[in-house]
Amino acid sequence: MWKIAVGFAVFAALAIYILSQGGDIDMGGEKHGGDAAHTESPTAAPAQATSEAK
Amino acid sequence: MAVAAPRPMSAEEKKVIFASSLGTVFEWYDFYLYGSLAAIIAKQFFSGLDEGSAFIFALLAFAAGFIVRPFGALVFGRLGDMIGRKYTFLVTILIMGLSTFIVGILPNYASIGAAAPVILIALRMLQGLALGGEYGGAATYVAEHSPQGKRGAYTAWIQTTATLGLFLSLMVILGTRTLIGEEAFADWGWRVPFLVSILLLAVSVYIRLSMNESPAFTKMKAEGKTSKAPLSEAFGQWKNLKIVILALIGLTAGQAVVWYSGQFYALFFLTQALKVDGPTANIMVAISLVIGTPFFIVFGSLSDKIGRKPIILAGCFLAAVTYFPVFTALTKAANPDLAAAQAAAKVTVTADPAECSFQFNPTGTKKFTSSCDIAKQKLASASVSYDNVVAPAGTPAVIKVGETEVLTVVTPEDIAAAKESAEKKLADLNAAETKDAKAIGAATASVKALSGEKTAKDAVFSGKLSAALKAAGYPAKADMAKFDKVTVVIILTYLVLLVTMVYGPIAAMLVEMFPTRIRYTSMSLPYHIGNGWFGGLLPTTAFAIVAQTGNMYNGLWYPIIIAGATVVIGGLFVSETKDVDIYAND
């Protein structure tokens, strides 16, 4: 059992290290269509810039 | 019931668990791959499609996830009960693995046109079909090799593969991206994670070929007692159908919503509702998963001693009664400015109720374009709490933030003024001595949006709303200086622990509810309907409730009601199974 625990700890530590180095990634799993529509709108950035331009 | 004397797990049992779990690692690896690479896959395979074809493909993609899997549970469950667990199990992993690998070598839309998305969707359908048979096979195979009194502990190992599959996908995707660079990854590097899966497939097939058939199935087959018609036995006779329905609404429905809420909705809530940046939210969730994952084994083993039912139903009960305070605490820890703005600024949407839809959109193909729907979409996406005020029929919706009114109707004069202002800002930024590339990029995007026929109105309305919300104290992003990492990890770990309570003992319980001759068929269907439909519909249902009611926590009513129903129905009608002799009726 201890070998599995150590193996899991090493594997998890490596994954978290890579995650901390690798930047942004979607960890939300597979989308079936509708879910994708509820993420941030692509017009959000221009809208923010538009509001800041005022 | 005789319980096996305590003894360490044998080498053969370890091999059985390892071989079975490899398939579910594969399943999870795939699940995360399609999530992480969704934008690239859409660009490679679907970007050239016209609107009508895109609509059909969106429906097919929905079907691959929601309809094909339960159908696969029926197809492979039936095979598993007729010809055996081992060979069915081998077929499902071969279909799953080869489908994944072929995606890695599939030419894109630019190379072969519409054939590319057609083949991709066909591969997704095949994968979905095989996935439907994989989990039930793994659970049945491991449980039928486990000694009495150890099934909870042994089958719980299968549940840990969700975390392993996630970490494996992260390492392969991020590792490849870091090695070859973003541009090459978007161009061809995205294929590597799909191609790498062939290694996982080779190991899985090699090990599974060397495995023996489940002893229970071998004995039943030797005695000629296998079912000739598992589907009609499992679902055509009320005696068994009743148990299938109870397994669904009294167990897997609650388990699924607690699982989705604890891992995926928590992440979605952090990034989309609380506006925490993606990388930070990912790290927080990953740490909580590392802490929580061993508890699958803890609760699986505990269920062998105190029972499956009390642990699963306690997890559902705790979820139902604590989700509101826990997610409120998460807001205060992750984005206290948002919590303060919600408490201080009164926002109303005044609209004609006939214009307001319940924005439930599971296939992603509906368009909500009335002024009321647009207003509510924007506010829900900005995590603004608001009250609904009834307006006379035919009146366009108006948002009021404090004393500031934001009209949903945008005139050509508004667009011209906003465009002039944005162009001036862009000119000023370009003329400045020190160039701010990020600001120039945002200003350029703004000018582009204001110049587009389809995007200008939305850009002006969104811009006005953003300005009004900013003035009322609503933060555009979470302030990381005020982000309480320790409290966030503690809260997320609590949510993962609830997941381990409901998920750790579930495989053993489902296996123990049905006789060997129809076990594979009977347990696979409620598992996939529970997780695919009740769990899979959580994000879109929660969003529709939030947009409808104007409270970002109200989406939690969906998992709370389902988990509550499972507590009541499971508590009243589902029997404890830990001491059941699964071979009694063979």
C-alpha cells in the first residue's frame, strides 16, 4: 500500500508542478454542446475595453 | 453470511483491479482531453461548416454524450451477461482506444472537407458506445473477483481513476504544449495526446488478454445458467426493473449531481461566477483532488464495515444541507469584493415577462435573442444578483444598476459615439511613448467589435453595462491580493470529500443489487443515465435557473433537489447490500 501512496504522491506532485508551469487549460471535462454556451462570452473583452474607453 | 478472514490482497486480485482500472483511466483521460482541446478541435473540424450543418453537428455531439452511452450500456451489458465479462471488456477498450487514436491521425476540415467532422462524430459515437459498457464491466469484474466483505474496498480503486485520468491528460497536454510551443500545438501538436493513447491501449489489451474470466460467470456458464435474453430479464420484468429504477433515483442520480457539483460546478463557479483566473482555480481544484482522492478507498473500505447506504446517503444529505453556506463561503474567500457588491448594489431587470425565456439549452443550439434574455444572460454571466420587475407588454428590457439605467436598445448614434471614443483611445495608445501591447490589443478588439454589423450592438450594450457595474463596485476579475487560498482549498476539499462519500461505495452497491446472470446489463444503465443525464445536465440547468431568478447561488437548487430526492427515496426504498451474497441466486 505504501508504494501506491508514494507513487500517487509523486504523480500528483508532478501533475501539479506541470499545471503551475503550463498556463491555462480547461479542466472542466468534455462538453456536450450547451455547456460551452455558458462560458465567458467572446465579446466580453471588447466590451470591457469599450467600457474603459468611456 | 460468512465474511472472509482478513488477509492482504493477493497478486491476482491486484492484477484484476489494475487491469480493470486502466480502462476507466482511459475513459477519464478521454473525457478531459475533449474538454481541454475543445476549442482546437472545433477549429480543426467544424470551423468551415455553414450554420445549418453546425446545428446538426451540435445535436450529434450532444447525442454522443447523452444518448449513445446509455445505449452502449445496453449493448455491452447484454454481451457481458451472455458471452462473458472478459471478452466484452476487451472489445470495449479496443473500440475506445482505437477511436481515440484515430482522432490523432484524422485529416482536418481543410484537408478533406465535410468528411472530417462526419468521421470525427462517428468516432465519438463509437467511443460513447464503448464507454457505456466500460464502467459496468470494470465494476462487475472486480466485484466478482473480490472476497465477501471486501467488495467496497476493492471496487473503490476504480473510482480513483477519475483523478488519475485528469492528471495524466494534464501532463500529456501541458507537457506537449510546453515542449513544442503554443503555435505548433494548435497546428499539429494537439494530435499528440490522442496518439499517446495507443500506449495506454497496448498495455491495457496485453494485461486484459492475460486475465481469467470472472469465476462467477465461468461457473454459471459451465452450469448452462447464463441469461439468453438479459435485456428482457433486466427491464422486462417488474421485479428487476423496480430495482433498476431505485438504483437510478435512489442512488446514482444523487451520486452524479454531488460529483458534478463537487468537481466541475465548483471549478465553473470559481472561474465564471467568481471571476478567479483559470490557472489559479485549476491549481486549487487539483490540490483538493490530491487531498481528497485517497478517501475513495477510505469510504469504500468503510462501507464494507458500516454499509454502503449510510455513507452514500449521508454524502447526498450533507450536500443538500450545506451547499448554500459552502458556496457562499467560497465567494467570500475567493472574491470578497463581489460578495460586498452583491450586498450593496441593488440591480433590477424591468422586462415584459412574455419576452423572458427559461434559458435551458442542453444542446447549445437555441438562440435567446429577446431583450429580456440578453439582459439576463449578461447579468448572470457577470454574477450580478438582481430583482425582476414586470414591464408593460412590448416594452424592451431595462437594467437598473443603483440609479443608472442601461437600455438594451442600442441606436446607431450610440454605436457611432462608442466607435469614435474607442478609435480615439486606440489612437492615443498608439501615439503614446511607451506602448502597452495589452491595452492596444483590447482597444483594437473593441474597435473591431464596434465596426462589425453583428457585434456592434452587443459591444455597446456590454460596454455600458460593464461601466455601470464597475461604478457599483462589481469587480471584473477577482482581486488575487484578497484571495484566501487556504480557505478556498479547505472548502473545495470538503466538496471533494462529499464526492468520495457518494462515489467510493457506489460500484459495490450497484453490483450487489443484481444477480450474476443480468448484473452487467442491470447496473450499467442506471449508472450511465444517472451520471450522463442527471449529472451532465447540471451546468446548463444551473445556468438557466441563475438567469431566471437573478441569484448566482440558485443554480445549486438543481443538485440540492436531486440529492434530497435520492436521500428520501434511497432511505425509504433501497436496501443495504454489504452482506448480500452476490452468488446466492446463481
